[in-house]
Amino acid sequence: MHDLLAEGVLSEEGQADSTGGRPAKILRLLAPAGHLLVAELGGTHARLGLADLTGKLLATVERPINIEDGPDAVFDTLTEYFGDLEADYGHTSARRGVCVGLPGPVDVAKGRVETPSRMPGWNHYPAGRQLRDRLGTHALIENDANLLALGQDSLHPGLSSSITVKAGTGIGAGLVIGGALHHGATGMAGDLSHARLPDAGDILCACGNTGCLETVASGAALVREMRATGYDVTSLSEIIELANNGDGLATSLVRGAGRHLGEMLCPIVGFTNPQAVYLGGLLSTLELFVASVRSQLYDGSHPAVTKNLIIDRTGEGPDLALIGGARLLAQTILAESAR
């Protein structure tokens, strides 16, 4: 704590009433004591944010990036983007930390990605160390769905537990219990993509198995299905536009993706019994997708489990994962500084 006071992170605001011993000091966090950098990487874009030490976002931008260019090229570009963000918003305070959400399984203890899909060159790449070396500051990496889940939890601090699913080009989920992320034994908690469904067919997945959820319910799967029937589509955004305009095949595929996801969530919801299930990502922008997930959860779960279950979209627009990243980074830095 003395270090935090000396660095201007905390200030003393007086003393609390004594409860029998020495009166406790009242401390206040000083937001201007530095700034945080956060980013969420997708397949073709990066959303970046600058936050104060309370975790409050002060500025956000979105920039193009190609995750398939490999980690060195992506992190070089990301470093430039962060520098531009700091310069554009005139922040000359100390850079206190960086947190980046990646679209693949992350071993947070080792600071690296583990066997990701559609991320060539990223497997076992020391992402945390590389970020620290490039930016000269404390660095965290996380799964993007985990940051989304933590950001969603920030909007509903009264919940004891929630599951947040990110359904876009891929599928991931984060589980928050008592305000903290549940990572599991190896950091892979929430990795739904490669869980197998009995009726998913024999389509080969990137993991080498068949029948994975990702092969029938992800945006990548929908693009594959549309192209196989002669549609000239290359992205999930195009399929969403087709569904919004009443295209029969697009509508059917999106509804089926929601049904498959709901089927996969049924045993998870039954086992964890959360207070809420939130749906984020591009697919969640379609009400028919959300309705299909909700219907499957009600049909496939015990009534006592879904009686008070909240099933809804995530909130706060495109910055929710950045909110989660800023919160996680601020908590981590302050906890480590206080030791």
C-alpha cells in the first residue's frame, strides 16, 4: 500500500471510526495516476480502448487487423495502434498495463494461446511476454469470450453467477461466479466449440474430430453451408443481412445454429444452475437466433433450472469486452501493487 501512495495511485482521505483498535485509514483511488490499454481481437478487426485505473473507458477505436497474419505481425500492428490511441487522446500519464482478448483458447497462467482454430502460428506463442516487451508494461492476455463475460457481469453486479456466450465466426463462452472468472484447471473453461453433438453429423472440424458444435453452429459453418448451395457469401455479416431481409436458407441456418447452441447449453445450465445466460457476438443480433437458443433451453432443461433463468442479449454495444478487460487489468494491477 505504501508503494501505491508513493506512486500517487491512492491518497489518504482521513480515518474511519475506531472499532476497538487503531482507526483505519480511508483511501481513495486517484484515476489520473496512469492509464490502461485494452484490446479485443477478432479475425479481421481489433477494437482498442484506453481506460483509467478505475477501469473506466475513456476512449475506444476500431481498426483493421488480420489474425491470420500471425502473432508477430499482429502485435507489431497492435503496438502502433496503441501508440496512436495514446497520442490522439493526449494521454501522457504512465502506461500501467495492457490486456488483450484473443479469439482462441488461452492458458492465462502461461500467457499463451493453446491449439486455436483459424489462428495459424499462434499455438504456444508467448503472447503475454511479447506484449510486455513491446509495450514495456504489465501485460495480460485472455480469451475474448471471458472478457465479454466479465464486462457483462459489470452491468449486473448483483448476480452470483452467469454464463455469457459469444456466437460469431466461432463460438466461445465465459463463466463468472461471484464476480470472478472461472478458468478451470487448464484455463479452457467455456470452450464450447469442440464439444460434440449427437446430431452434428460427420463434418471434419479443425480440431480433427467430427460432430463438434463449431461445425454446425458457428458463423464459419453458416458461411460454408451457404456457399455449398451456391450463395456467394464470404462473411457472417452477409448472412445476417440476408436473414434480416427474409432469405429462407439464411433464416433456416441461423435458427438451426441457435437450436444447436441451446442443445449444448442445456447440460451446462443444468450442471452450473446460473442466474443468467447472456448471448453476444454477431449471431445474437438476430432475434430468431436468440429465440431458438431460449426455446431449446426451456425445452431441454428441468423447469426448476429455468424457472428464474434470465436468457438475454449482452448489453453496452461493442465495448463490452473492453470493459471486462479494463476491469480485470485494474483489479490485477492494484492487487499486485498492494502486496
